[in-house]
Amino acid sequence: MRQRVIADNIANVQTPGYQAKRVQFEAALASAVSQGNGRVSAHIATSLEPTREDGNNVNLDTEVVSNIDTNLRYQLATRAMDGKFSILRAAMRTS
């Protein structure tokens, strides 16, 4: 979801009146974990960054950094899951 929102923001960097979007998930996840709730969902909010004269508030530098951060987090998560599955595969082979 975050990758799609970033791509939409970048695609609309020159669109007058476009307001950048942000995916809000981490705070909802932390709240769900602290409450022991197994359900959590992300939602999309409008960015509160200042707008330019044309009403657009997309900052290309912010979007690029956010995209890099999102990709690195995804890679970390997939490698962690791959490690877990490797342990499970090894345990099943030795059984």
C-alpha cells in the first residue's frame, strides 16, 4: 500500500492542487500489539506538509527517501521470513 501511495504522489508531483498522501500503519500496529489485539489495518491520510503556490504539496525528496525506506523494510521482512521458513524446512527434513 505504501509503495502504491508513494508512486501516486510521485506521478502527481506537477498536478496543481494535488495533496500528497501518507500511509499510517506503525502507530496502529503498536496500539494493537499493546492491547493484544490481532487486527490492525493501515489507512491513507492526506499529508499536512506546506503547499506550493499551485496547491500541490508533494516533496520529491521526501517521496524518494520514503520509497527507499519502504523497500529496505520490505527486504528485511522478507529475509526474516525466509530465515524462519529455512529453519522449519530443516526441522522437517530431520524429522
